[in-house]
Amino acid sequence: FHPKYGDALSGVMDISAKDLVAKSEGGLGLSVLGLNSYAGFPLKNVGSFIGSYNRGYSDLLTRLNSRGGDREFRTEQAFGKFNIRINKSNQLRIYGLYDGYRYSQDADFSVSSKNTTAALSWTSAPARNIAAKWLAAATRYEMSFDQPNSLRVENRDDVLQSRLDVLWDFDRHFLEFGADIQTRTIATAVHETEARNYRTRATRFGFYANDKFRLTDHLFVNLGGRLLSLSLLNHGWSFDPRASAAFLLTKEDILRISAGWYHQFGDYFVLKKNPDLGPKSAIHLALSYDRITEATELRATLYDKEYRSLFLTAEDGLVGNGGTGYARGAEFFIKKKSQKADFLFVYNFLHSRRKENDVEILSPSPYEIAHSATGILTWKIKSWSLGLRYSFASGRPFTPLEGREWDTASQAYVPVWGAAYSDRYPSYQRIDLNGSRSFSLFNRLVVIYFGVTNVLDNKNISRYDYGDDYAGRKDQQSIFGRSLFVGIYVPFF
């Protein structure tokens, strides 16, 4: 991934919101899962506004499908974006985002979170071949876990950040460079028999540059790098070089190779206690082939990630950089389009091992899903659309319970665990069906949609729970049992 992204060991997520709209658009949807709405409209002589508001809840869904209400969730999301044109070369954007979530299971526990973001960006083009963007943002993430009469955990994560990105296009070279700064404050309160409070604060600095250029008519090259540092550590600066090349075999076939060195700082509370730690690191190598035609999009990728300097906890509780690991795999993606049907298929293979945290020998990674596949087939028949989705994933590794022992000091049974991540959960399988029909009502387009989740009602297991005495094991099944949902969507304009 691009060197403007840092403090990430294996991947990043980059989400963009719709920008300027030339005419009014939007709609309102109601379903048994809740409400979703969207509106976008131009502001005369100013720019445009885009906004959305969504609410979700499980109450109606569980009643419709005759299931008990021992587990329920509620969600709320709101987003707004003003795009203000200062002049032909300058634009101001103001963003706001709110996300709320709550999940509870009977009287056992409840989890809730809130995420709020406010941001301001300024885009300027001082010359025909130069563009710059400055961004400032503030984010607050709050999470609470409540287990009545036992435990309550409250966490707040505040982030202030600013970044400057510059694009400079000069003929055969396309240069990108910039800098970013982030100040992050984390506060955690744990309430048991007595309250315990933890707090840490750190500032992260980053600088990057990347040059994309055409070496020949068929060969394009990316060369870049990033400098990164964190105020909590005595380590100093880390340098991440990154390079990639794309060779155009034909107009429709592309061969790509990429390599990079990546660093990630890790948990700030761990770093505060161990300032001599260095960041975790990984070396990536990937080879991929793309074929893109009007009807077909295909990609096949092989990759290798070698992890070094992972955090390893010693018997005395100190943390060092003695951990290692690797992840090797393959990905295959194909998408085909026709006038009456669309087909998409994705397959992933992963083989991963890690020596990390309290796992002192190279063991299966807790993140390893060796095989996963998804197939989606969509038919379009006049005003009808019908879709079928199949998902498969091999079981995740877990550490098995081999027995229990009586502890006289605590007067309770304690578990005897087997080798770390030496067993696996059963595989996950699910078939979903969905469809929609469009029609006109009072000269307005209306869409009715429906779906059946987990058509075969597979009892997929997400984890195993053990009682306080570790005498038995209970299968904790996925919340996605067979469910029917229906809804209606009406465009505003």
C-alpha cells in the first residue's frame, strides 16, 4: 500500500465519501432491520451537501423469525459533508460522522461504543500540474463493557491529527509527498471491587514521498518511502522503503510485482512500560496478474509477509522484540458481467505462523483462516433482481482445554490448556438469498427488497464457552441463523 499510510503492519482501509453532486438525489429505506436514508443536493453558488442517517435494531427481526430476545443489538449512524467552492482552484470540505452501537446478551453482559469525528480539509491547485490538500481532524472513540455485579470497563480514545498531501505531475513522473502528525490520548477505567485507572498519551510523526513514473511504454514503476517516529519510544525514526512495478503485457493483461518494509508501533500501554521497544516490522512481497476486459475482471495474487520484532512477553512480565512470524498465501478474484446476470467469485488461501505475546514457540496464527471462498450470482429479469450468495471459511485456530485442576489458594478450579492454537473450530458455511422488484407508484419509483440469511440454517460455531468450573463446554453459535427480512426503498428525487 501507498507510503502515505504508516503505522500499519499488514494492511490499511481507505474509505472515500461521494463528493460534489450536480443535481439533487437521495432516498429513504425502511426494513425489519431499521431505517436508512441519504440525501445529496447542490447549494447554489456555494457547492453541495451530502448526508445520511441510519438506524438499526434486532427487535423486529427476531420476532419475525420467532427467536428469543436474549441477544439484541442497536446501531445508529449519521454522516454529513459540506463541499464549498471558494474559487476554481480552492475547495473547502467540512465533515461530521457519528457511529453508535450496542449489543447485549440477556442479563449476562452488554457492550456499547460511540465513534465521533469532525474534520476540515482544504484542497488547492496553485498550478495546472500541482495540487495540495490539508486536513485536520478530531476523533473520539468510547467503548464500555458491563457485566452486572462483576466488572465494568470504560475506554476512551481521543485522536487529533493533521496531514498535508501534495501531488506534482511533470510529464513522465507523478510525484506525491507529504507529512502527518497525530496526537493520541487513551484512558481506561476498570471497575471491579475497586476502580483502576490507566492513561497514556503519545505523538506520532510521519513523512513520505512516492514517485510513479513510466520507464518504458509498457513498464510503470513506483518508488517511495516513509519516515515514522513515536514520542513514547527511545527507538528514534523508522524508514519504510516501498517499490512496485506494473508491466503491460497487452492492453488487457497486467503483471505486477511489489515489495515493501512496514513498521507498526503496537499497544501504547505496552510501549509506555517498555520505552526501549522497537516497532514491529514486516517485509512484504507480492506478485499478481490482472486481466481486465469489458465483460471480465480477473486477478490472481501470490504473497509472502515475513514478520520480525513482534512483541514477546517474558516470564518476568517484561516485553521484548523477540517475536517472529510469517503469512504466505494466494488470492483469486473473478467478476463476469452480462446483460442478464453478474457473477463474482473470490478464493483466499493463507498459511500463517507466529511467535508473539505469551506464545513462546512458532504456532498457528490466531488470525489464520486457511481457506475461504465467496461466490455471488445475480440475475436481472425485467424489473426483478435475484441474488444468491455462498460463503465458506475453514475454522479458526484456538487453544484447546485439556483439563482442570483445583487451586487451593483461590478455592476454585483453574484450566489446563493444551498447545497454543493447536485445534480448530468447525468450518463456516452459509447460503444467502436476496431479491428486489422495482415499480412505479404515483409516478414515483419504488423498490421492494427481501432476503433470507443462512437459508439452510447452518449452526455455525463462533467460539466455545466454559463454565466457572471448566467442567463442560458450550457451543456459542453465530447470531446469523436463518432469518427473513423485507424492506422498501423510495427515492426522493
